Amino acid sequence: QVQLVESGGGLVQPGGSLRPSCAASESIFARSTMGWYRQTPGNQRELLATITNAGSTTYADSVKGRFTISRDNANNTLYLQMNSLKPEDTAGYYCNTAPGSTRLWPWGQGTQVTVSS
């Protein structure tokens, strides 16, 4: 059973940057298309970005040009560089396999990002 552990969230002012990361417990990570998701209370998880094992990426319109997804397959780690943060980016951020890839793994605890002055 793959375990996912997200970290690197926090409180940041509008316009600031954060770089959450997601560590996977199994090497199957390196063969999987991965995604970053976010969720606010009462809403469904929103897919933000995906990355294939070869490094091809896709982005939701809401984050395109501001967020960058990347991965370190040798260390089973996924990253999300978040720039030009807005208050509406405030959410819990989670990683998991991307839609159309292998089945979803158990969700981690997520990492909270709060954008506020």
C-alpha cells in the first residue's frame, strides 16, 4: 500500500511563493503519472497539475503560468512550485495518481496553504 506524505505548506502573503512536496513510500511512484490536487471545505478536490514519469506536464487554467509541477523519481518525491499566490489559492493540497493513470492510492493528510495578508 503506497503511502503519501505531503509537506511544505504554510501561511504566505498574496504574491508570495511556496513549494509543497509529496513523498511516496514505494518505487511505483517513478512509473506513475502523478497529480497535485487541492480541496477547500465543502468542495470536491480540484486537479491542478499532472506530470508523467517522463516529465510531461498539464495544468488547470486556474494555476497555469503560476504553478510548476516537478518530480524526483530517484527519491519518490513530487513538488509543486507555487508563485504569485492569491487568497483563492487557500486550500489543503494533496498529491495522488493522475486521472487515467493507475488507480488512486490512499490519500495523505495533505498540507495546508493559506494566502492572507
